[in-house]
Amino acid sequence: MGVRETIGRCDPKHVAIFGASTAIMSMQPLVLHLANERSTVDEKMDAGGFMLAAEAMKIALCATAVLGRRAVGLEVRVWCGLRHTLAFAVPASIYLVMNIMKVMAARSIPPPVFQLLASTKILATAVASWALLSKQLAPMQWMAMLLLTFGVALGQCRGSFSETASQDVPFFSLIIMIVNSFLSALGAVYTERVLKASNSAVLTTFATNLHMSAHTLLLNGVKAGVLQGSALPRPWLFSAWTWAALINEAVNGLLVAALMRHTDSIVKNYAFAASIFATAGLSVPLLSYWPELSFFVGTVLVLASMYLYARGASSTNHSLNGSKDLNGSTSNGHASNGSSSNGSNGCHTETKLSNGSHDGTNGNRAKKE
């Protein structure tokens, strides 16, 4: 699936992944809140221990899926060489640095301002996709990104938007949050690039997540155990709500990876934005929470942004298809010239083109005779 394909192309599979990702993301803060409220002191664990347990859970789910596919006779490739697996260490390292910077900034920035600054990663992701992946965005889609950023920020505000924006923010913390937004964009775009690489094309989403989670688990283990001295998770003490939170976190990671692999990082941001408002909607009956007026205004802006982005994506796809028709070249045409995307994946997939040349030779001989 090409990087240029977006939610503008209403593929049922993409819509299903988008919907499932949004649903799981929206449940994430609710399950974490209930796990914290309804667990005893012995059943709780710190953030570092929780992330370690979540990555271990993700590895367990991926390994089970891979073994299950092999048990029913399906071929499942897991290893494509050391160079391929080391590529997953790059986004894992970026996310580790991001989490450290996020904790540093959150200690000195008021929560409303923190959320406001964090929403800048939406625009940063669009810029990174354009610069690093050569993603073509129509002017209407850039406008949609601005609307999405403003809508998400407005929907998360408590009190008036002007009061939130006017709160004092230390200059160093402001720089940290700006850098963190660009790191978030870089990590998302790099992850998308690795997931869509030719080597990863022959791997399932479960197989690629085995590599990603293994590096994340290793780096977070070093951070939690060596740098912070956190205690290792003790599964036998987990409450039912803690297990629910861990499963939600692991499934969320798998769905986000699938969403980025089949669409792109920008669509992932739309799923996250939609989940924010879905969480607030679910909080009304579950937690007796009633959103403020700014929340509803933000919801309208996010929906308008989705519409504009989908229209812009549709017009971009039409123009790309039109230029391909005029030039008379397609991806299949390039493959027939001796290059095959499957043949370049580095995982021993072979493409034989010699038969075509023999047939052409025989045809020439028959014509002469």
C-alpha cells in the first residue's frame, strides 16, 4: 500500500482498522482511570513498570498469532536479517527520548497548556510526511491539518481558550515541548517508513510488531531498571482492571501499527483526535463528566477537518491517476521492465523473467520461418 493513499480512499478494510483504532484509543484513558481507582496499593505499579508489562503483553499476543498461523499451515515469515530488525530500534529510541522529555515538561507546565502544546505534533507530522516521505498534500489538506490542530486543542481546554493560552510557561519547557512534537512526528513517520519498507512487505503486522516491541521492551527495561530503579512487574498481583488496561494498551499498539501500515501517520492522528471526543462521550455515563462548550466547538472543527482532508485526498488521487494515464506508465508497467517490488524485499523472494525473453525469441523465429 502506497504512502500516498489516505482515508480519502474508502477501502472497507481501512475504514474497519480506523474504527477499531479509534474505539480502542477512546477506551484507553477510561480503563487506566478505572484500574487506578479500583485497584489496591499492592496491585498498582508505576508508569515504567506498566509500559514494560504492556510491551511484554504485546509480544505475547504477536507470538501467539504467529504460532497460530503456522499451526493452521500458513507460512509466516518472521526474520529478514539483522539490518531489517535494527531499523525498528530507531523509532523505539525516539519514543524513549520523547517519554523522558514529556515527563520533564509535564512537571513545569499546567495540564491545559501541556495538551495545547502537545497538539502541535499534528502539523509536525504532516510536515515530516511531506519532507521525509515525499507525501503530496493538497492545499485543502493543509487547511484540514490546521483545523484539526485547533479543534483538538480547543476540545481539550478547560475554561476559555484565551485563559489557557495566557498561562505562564517556562521558556525551557516550551522548547522541550516543541522539540518533543517534532520528535513525535519523526518517530511516527520513521515507523511508517519501516512498516512499509520492502523488507516488511512479506511480514504480517504481528511479525513486524515482534521486532518493534522487542526493541521497545529492551530500551524501556534499561530505562526502568537501571536509570530509575523501578521494580519489575508482578503479574500475580495484577487486578482484573489492570489486566484489562494492559490488554487495551497492547491491542492499541497493534491497531496503530496496522493503521500506519495500511494508511499513514496523518490518518493515525485523525484516529487519535476522534478518540479524544469519543472518550469524553463515554465519560458522560461512566464518570458523570459533562464537557464544556469549547469541547463541542472542537468536535465540529475535527469533523470539518476530516471532510476537508478526505476531499483533498480524493482530488489528489484523481490528479495522480490522470497523470499516470497521460504518461502511459503504471507501477505494473515498471515491474515488467525487470524490477519487482516483491523481488527487492530482501527476504529471498525470487522473480523469474527469463521465460518472457525466451517466448519473445521463439516468436521472432516463428515469424522468420
